[in-house]
Amino acid sequence: MPIRIAIFASGSGSNAENIIKYFSQSDTLFFPLIISNKPDAYVHRRAENLKIPSLTFTREEFSEGSQVIQSLKLYKIDCIVLAGFLLKIPACVVKAFPDKIINIHPALLPKYGGKGMYGDKVHQAVVDAHDKETGITIHYVNENYDEGNIIFQAKCSVLPTDTPEMVALKVHALEYEYYPKIIEKIWG
């Protein structure tokens, strides 16, 4: 029986698509659902192209959590992968999926984590701090932003001439390379 994994995404869904394509021939991991908090997020178009159902919940519905849990049960979801999902996961969802929710953060936690630290804001902070390296952190999700136990980190260099956009390209490359492999290692 394959493990059924839902992907939560708020934006374009490039990581979601990368993960789904990586596991397209898998007998052990199956991705039957994508959930978003934005009805106009491009991830819905990707889901449609991949022939995967996608649902949208408002911020209020997410915060309350019961409709999200109902949908996850309806699709018989075992685990959740956050791929560019910007809302805090409510305690009731974390409790319903203990150690079954993982996230990827575009920096080396604990640096540049927490509320409001996502995407380009993280890369700008790395450049502004003149850090010599950055990377990705894959971690379990708990009730607090970016504070769950770290599963894996990968690093890349930051040159003095790098712009936030250049840093983003390096970090995205790490995300695409490692996120599917770590998902496979944990649940495959």
C-alpha cells in the first residue's frame, strides 16, 4: 500500500511539480492531493496539468483546521509535504499528523527563520548580512514557524557579488535536488 502524501503550496508550485514528477514511477509514495491557501496560485494550474486534485482553503479555514483535516482524511492522506506554503500549520493539524509533516526552508536554520521569513526576504537577509554561505533546511513541522527538528541541510556559497536573485537560483537548485531525495529517505 503506497504512502499517500498531500503537498501544501502557496505559490507557483515548482517544488510541488518537481516532487510529483520525481515520484511519478514510484510504487511506494503517491501524491493524490495539493492544497493551497490562494485560489489564484499557479500551483492549481500545475495540479490540473498533472491531473491531481487541488483544494483551496482560506486563512480562517486553515487556522480553524477542521475542514483541512476532513479533506486530508477524505483523501486518506498519511503525510504532508510543505512546498512553499506560507501559513502556519495549526496545532490541530500538527497533532493529527505527528512527525508526518515536513517543510523546506530556503536558509540554514536557525538563521533567517520565523514568521515573515520566506522566499526573497530570506535571500535579501542573507545578502545584507554578507553571509558566505546559505542553503536549505528540511525539517519536521511543529506549532511554531521553522522550529521543528532538522532532518537535513545542504549548503551553497554566497559570493560578495551575489544578488538576492542569484542566491535564490542557487537555493532553488538545492531544493530541486534534495527535497525529493529526503522525502524518499524518510517515507520511501
